[in-house]
Amino acid sequence: MPTKRPAPTSTTLIHDGRPRFVPGDGVPVPIVQSSTFIFRDTAELVSFFEGTHADESRGEYGRYGNPTVNALEGRLAILEGADDALSFASGMAAMTTTILALVKAGQHVVLFKDGYRKTRDFVTKTLGRFGVTSSVVEPGNLDELAAAMRPETRLVIGEAPTNPYLRCADLQAVAQVVRKTRGAKLVVDATLASPLGFRPLEHGADLSVQSATKYLAGHHDVLGGCVAGSRDLVSLVRELRGATGAMLDPHAAFLIARGLDTLALRMERHNASGVALARALEGHPKVLRAHHPSLESHPDHAIAARFFAGTGGVVSFVSSGGLAGARAVCDRVKIARIGPSFGGPQTLIEPVAIMSYFEQGPEGRALLGIEEGLVRVACGLEDTAAVVADVVGALDD
């Protein structure tokens, strides 16, 4: 098993990885808004490329690094319990660059059936055009996973929890299956839990991916992503990032770093509201099924209770009124706002069939396992009782 490093606390989130003193004696690491960095002489240039330069945070060219971005990446590595971390312009940039860095034509990728649609589309459609094959398996079904593995399998991509049904696989068991295929790596997107709820690297994942847009930044005001893992694997992704230009900009890095300072406090509210809303929805006469790992009715409740410190504030449920019922709930809420994403102060709600799978049509959604009445609620930072009353009240109207 990988080395387990101390879990982050509010204190370590605020202080660890941050320079003791910054230019100008300010408290936050400043925004270094520069695309190009100069050197005093060629000796300093050589020391930079040799890795012996006294200032490890300095940059050369903005597409490869920036002092503000580098400082954030150091903090992200500590947060994930990783040797190294990279940041990107979005969560999808982090995921797609990671996949491209590790897969080539003729190789095979395995995906969890329940998962973020854009990741699945990138593998099955975009990479499929370039000779990469793929298979889709149920999250946590070890027999199905083992049957899907091939000698040419290079990646298994999972989520913890998955989106939108919040499945929680036993990643330690998944990793054992993956490692039976030589050269195969396990990449896990744990955005829905945040690194405070689940750190995939401690459970056998080779790389952990996060959409920093969500809980890490925490304010619905910035796009970003990150990948963390061993130095060897991260170095492969770093090399490709420099070629694709998927670099995070310094102002976005500043905003995400600001979000890390309050992450522990915010996740307490997100987690609490998610649990409370799920319990209120379970058994409601207009709800066919509520999906949240805190519920004993959830198929992965035992796994979540064993391995997760928190599963976040995203809750999904199926309206008994089908798509019309899902739309009615979303139209009736007073506090929640209709919109995608999660992790910010404002509670968001969406009819999943429309917001995320509109162009698929009913038949296409059925093939993907998306129920017409599925509603996803991303609990924000409002009072927990107010969020619960808002959604339940919309169902009761």
C-alpha cells in the first residue's frame, strides 16, 4: 500500500507549503502577472535548468511555470498526500492531459459506467478516432473489471464518488485488479469528495485528479484543475502540459489558493447539508430513490463509511413524476439556483436529463443509465435547515 501521510487540517491547509515570507511582506502569495522571466546572467540560467537555483519558485516562461502557480502546486501536493502536483486551466484539462500523456494508439482504457460524461466522451469518441479502444464497467464490480482488462490496457479511470449516482468503489480492491495487468495505471477523479473526504493515492490510485473549480476554489468564480501523484508519472503529464498549453493562469491560481484557506470549514457545511438533505429525501412520497453514500440504502454505504471521511454536498434523487416532476422541483425552489457544477456558496440544482444529457434524448439517456426524473442538488453554504426545507418544500408544492 502507498505511504499514508497525515490528513490535512485547517492549520496545515492554511500554512503548509506556503512561503514563510513573500515579496512585499504581504500575507497571501502575490499574483505574479508575467508571461516571461529574465535571468541576471547565463550562470543563473544554467543553475535554473540544472535545478540548483536558490529560488525554486521562479519561472522561465509562463507556459511551463509561474511563481504563483508553483506555490499553489506545492500546497496541492501536500493536500493530496503526493510527491508532486500540477495545476491546469480546468478540471477537464487536467484529466485529458493526463490521459494523453499515458495512452497511445493501440492501447485500451477502462472507465466506470457511472462517471462524468465529458471524460467518457473524450475517451470513447475523441481517442477512439486515434486507435484507442475502451470498455465501460460498473463501479466496484471486480469481476467485470477483471474481465475487461487486456494485455494492452493502459489506464483504468474511476471516480470516488461517481457522478451523478455517487457510487463509491473499494479502490484498494480495484487497484489490486489493475496491477495484475503489467503497465496499467489507476487514475481517480475524487472531486465530489474533495481531498479532505478521500485521498485516492492512499488507496492504490497512481494519480488523483481534481476539478479545482469545485470545492478547492469554492466560490463559483474560477476554473482550474489539478493532478497529483508520484514524481515520475507527474513529470510525464508536466511535459505534455508544456506542449498543449493547458497551464493555469496566475490569477486563477491565486483564487484557488485563497479557497484552500477555508476548505476545511466549508467542507464541514457541505458534508453536513448533503447528509441532512439525503435523509430528508429518502422515503419522501414523491421521491423514488435518493442517492447519497451516507444512506444505508445506498449500495456502497459500507464502503463509504469505511474509507471516506466525507462524501460532499452533492445529492441526487429520482422524482416519481419523471422528467416533468424533475423540472417542477427545479422551477419551484426558492434558494437553490438552476445551474451546473458544485462546491460554491450557493446551492445549485439541475434536472440532469436536460442540463447534462439533453442532446442524448430519452433512448440515449436510458442506454447511459440516466433516469428521466433524476435531479442533482449541490448543497452550498446556506444554513442546512434552509437548504433542506427549500428542496423538500419544492417537492411538497
